[in-house]
Amino acid sequence: MIFKLFIFGLTHVTHSALILLQSLHVLLSQKYLCLVHIIYLYISRLLYSDLLFRIKWAWL
């Protein structure tokens, strides 16, 4: 029973990962890739600076 649930979960995760890869492939083939990349870098930089700010205040 546990083995069947494990196999079912693994199959579901693999299927979801394949769908995600297909969506990324479609996104990469679009001409808006540069814009998406710039937005991603901007958001990740905001999150990183917020994290550093919180760590700095935690030490004070």
C-alpha cells in the first residue's frame, strides 16, 4: 500500500515537472525572454536585499 502511494506520488511529481519544463521551453522560445529575465533579476535582488536587511537588524 505504501509502495503504491510512493509510486503514485513519484509519477505525479514527474508529470508536473514535465509540464513545467514544457512551459519553460515555450517561454524560452518567445521574444520576451529578455524582459522576463530582467524582471526575475530585479525581484531576486529585492528579496536578497530584504533578507540582508533583516539579518542586519537581527544582529543589532
